[in-house]
Amino acid sequence: MNQAAALISHEIRRPYSRQALQYLIKTGKLTRCVVRDESGALQGIDAEILPDEYRKNVDTTRRRGRLAIDSPKPAPESPSPAPQPSPPTQKQTPEQLKRSVALLPDDQVPDLQTSRERREHYQAELAKLAVDEKRGELVAVEAVKKEAFTLGRVVRDALLNIPDRVSHQLAGEIDPAAIHQMLSKEMQQALEGLANG
């Protein structure tokens, strides 16, 4: 029998399989709850730390059967009060999740659950953007820039064509009021053509 298996008590193993605990210790996913002596040899597992560390570092979403994230029930061997199990992770609201993700420094490595929540949050944001784009409520920046450039060019061309159209008529006109009226009429027609077209 493996030394790690011999040191894991029945109360700890109840919600966790022996093989799973051995694997998690070997792969380094469980480190804080593992008790070692000065030489580094395995002495046992701290039953109070195990559920919290297991919940933070082990992906339980792909397991078959029941999830092993509940705190183990301590054996009633002493009259002293049993340690309280850590509260289960509560589902955060999107605003709470957004705040907790934003407060994490970029160089800090979050635990598995926080990383999963962060990934889910950003995937939901991307899905929302895709839906808004399909509904036509969201437009690509490049398309807006291209359309604005095209519209600006049309306005410029329409205004620059006014002198070519009215220069011959204005050459024979000496009345300032008539010149003003002709220029205003041409500008109004050019701008109305842009608004309608």
C-alpha cells in the first residue's frame, strides 16, 4: 500500500477517493493541506484545509456522479465542538463578478474557480456583443469610419460643384440680392440632395 494511502484517514476519504487524493498530491494540486515532516516525507492530510483547497484547485465540473466539494463530516470522537465547514462558493452577480475580476492584479495567479469565473464572464460579454451585432445594434468601427469618410466626401464634392454650376449665371448678374438668392438656392439643393440620397 502506498504511504499516502495509509496516511489518509477514513473520515477524509469518505467524500474523496483515495486514488484522486494520491493523484492530486502527486500533481501538486493539493499542497497546503498536505502535512510533511522535516525530510519532506508525507505525514498526513489536514482535514480542515482539504475541502477549501480542493474546491479552489480542482476542476469538479467534469466529474461523473456527485461532486466531492462538500466538507467532510468529522467523526464524533471527542466532545469538543467540530470545526465549521467552509461556506460553499456562492454564485456572484455579474456586477460583483466584474468588480472582483477588475480588482485582481494582472500578475496575480488566481485560483481555479476565479479563473473559471473570469473566463465565463468574458465569454458572456463576447456572446452579448455577437448578439448585439446580429441585431444591428452594434456596428464595426471600420464600417462607421468608412461610411463617415464616404459621406464627408459626398458633401465636399456637392459643395465644390456649386461654383461650376452657377458661375456663368453669376457672371452676368450685378444685383447682390439676386446673387445671394442664386447661391443660397444652389447650396440648399445640394444639401437637400445629400439628405435625400
